[in-house]
Amino acid sequence: MQKNWKFKFAYSALIMELDSYKAHVKKVDSLLEIERTDFEGQLQSDINQMDELDAKAYVDFMHEEHWELLETLPSIQRKSELISMYTILENGLNQVCKIFQDEIQNPVKLSDLSSHGIIDKSKKYLEKVALIKFPSGAGSDWEEIIFIQQIRNAFVHNEGLVKEGNKKLITYINNSKFFELKADSKLLINKGFSWYCLQVFQDFFTSLFSEIDRSTKI
């Protein structure tokens, strides 16, 4: 795919890492589902042996543990996955920029650029310095990545709260099957989002490295 072996190696390593995360996400989701199903099965078995009054009291007593398996633990896991996965995106873009710094003759370095974050700085470098046709047009994976970035930032910087003024993000969330926005503006991540993010990142890197392969700079 790549004329420069450094880019070929970087691309292969990124795809392998993202595939490993996919396998991890699938395994953890399965374990969480099994634990929840086992709990609910045992709960139902227990209440079947009780009269109506005792059964109601027992369900109320077990509610907190049930809620932990149903929402609390999966939510913690998915937030952690999002933060970890996003670092792959950041590190991958940084690596691409550093390869270009070694390959092209340009005094401007990645660290010289101002930006609103790591991925924004990398995009600016690849467009303005490396002169790559960055895959960020309408309907691109990059558009989706910008929303993923905002969701990640909401958890990292604002405890999962989505600002009421960010109408575009709220519309995105409300139109997605992967989220629930609570009455207190706190965001809940549903099953499937982690795998979806990983696929978006893979598709984006495939597009990016294809553009690099077409570049006359390497």
C-alpha cells in the first residue's frame, strides 16, 4: 500500500491495535451480559419461591445490585474504553506527523503549530506542512471523529455533562442509538459505541494512508 516502509509499518500496527481493541470490547461486553443474565435468572428463581409481599421486598432490596450490573458497571467500562481508544487516534496521528517530519524538508514542526487539541494540530500539520489531502470532507469519518472527540471531552473534562448550548452535539446524540441524554444533561453510552468508534478510526486511517500513498512528498 505504502511507498515508504515507515508508513506501511505504521498503518499495519494501527490496524492491528484497533483490531485487538475490538476483540477486547466484544469479550468484555459478552462477560457483562452473562453476569447480568445470570443475576436476573437467579433473582427470578428466588422470587418464584416467595409470596407476593416478600417478592416485592426482595426485588427492592436487590435493586441497587441489579442497577449496578445493568447500568453502572457497563457505563464505567464504556467511558474507560472511549478514553483509551481515543489515545490510539491521537498517537496514530502524531506518529504519521513525525514520520513526515523525518521525510520532508520543512523547518515547520508539529510542535510549532497552535491548535485546539492533538488531533486538530495533526490535521493542520498534514494539510499545511505535509500537503496531504486530508480526508475531512462532508460525510467523512473525520466528521464522525469530531463528534466522538466532543463526547470524549465531555467525560474527561465535564463528568459526562453535555453543555446545553452545544445544539449540534445534542442533535447528534439524540439521533444516535448509542447514547441516552438524561434529564440532568448527563450522557450515558449504550452497548456498541466502542466497537463503532474503533471501526470509524480504522476507516479513517485507511483513507488517510491512501492519501499519503498518493502524495508526491514521499
